[in-house]
Amino acid sequence: MKTVNFIHMEDGTAEEYAFTANLFTEHVQEHLADQLMTTLRTMAGPTFGYQVDRFEHSLQSATRALRNGESDEMVVAALLHDVADPIAPLNHSAVAADILKPYVSDRTEWVIRHHGVFQGYYYFHHLGGDQNARELFREHQWFDDCAAFCHEYDQNCFDPAYDNLALEDFAPLVREVLGRPSRFSLTELA
Ligand SMILES: [Fe+2]
Ligand SMILES: [Fe+2]
């Protein structure tokens, strides 16, 4: 089979969908890591007045996580925690969590999903918001994990003098984590 016969999905067969799903999965495993690293690189440049750009911020987050002995998936999650900024600037945490969800634990996904509101502890009050918005999640089993993530790998990652590792240093780790078989089937997350 080179292509399916159908032009309306309602006419497809199980064999045809197995064929396309395999090609899709192979493509994802080969290219997703590089796609996301390319997106990270596009964040170099604009600083919005901070002392580092978002690419440097991401490298610093991952470098600190690595040097602190975090797991491979947490280092990759740190590297990619803001990767959705260019395409979902107002809800980047949730989009990054959804990108990572098939490849990381529930805990890591939860930490990334909520890092934006937990990060607010450090500045929401300066913008007229509630710095304690994270308290909504106080009883959650991963509250402390998310608070620690923001304290150690996010709010402190705006230092232009910190010696960040390069993106290339993280590439093998990103390819390993994002190249894992998805924890969910194609029909579970669509
Ligand atoms: Fe963020
Ligand atoms: Fe961040």
C-alpha cells in the first residue's frame, strides 16, 4: 500500500488506518525532538526587558535541573517548560504539559501544567494579581514538587552570568525522552 484509497475518512478500513498510524508514529519518533528544539531556538532574541532571552532561560532551567541530579525526563521537562510560549503565549504551561504528556510521568506532567500559576508566587502581586493563586492546589500530592520546580528551575533562571550548557548538550536526552513510545494510544489523546 502506498496510499490509502479513501478520500473521506468514513470510508477507510482498519488496514488502511493501521498503515497510516504506523507511518505517523515513525515520523513522530524521528522528528518530534528536533521540532521542539527548533522551536526553542526561535525563542532566542527578544528579552522583553529581562536580562536573558527565553532560549537562555530554558537552557538555564535545564542546566540547573541536570546539575541538581534530576531525572532525565525532569531535565527535558525543564528544558521544554516554556516551549509553547511562541504559539500559546497566554496558556503556555498547559500546552507544554500536553506536548510532554505522552512521554513523561503524571507527576512531571502536573508540575509543568501548573508551573505558570506557581511561578506567579514570585510576581503576580506586582501586576495586581494574587501571588497565592497556587494555594488552590495546596492539598495536591505534587504541590511541593511544583513549588520546588519553580523555585529551583524557573524563578532563578534569569541570570546572564550563569554558565548554561548548550542545547546540543541536551539533544541526546531530548531524543531519548521524546523518542519513547507514547504512554497512550492514538485513540486515547486525540
Ligand atoms: Fe513558564
Ligand atoms: Fe520559565
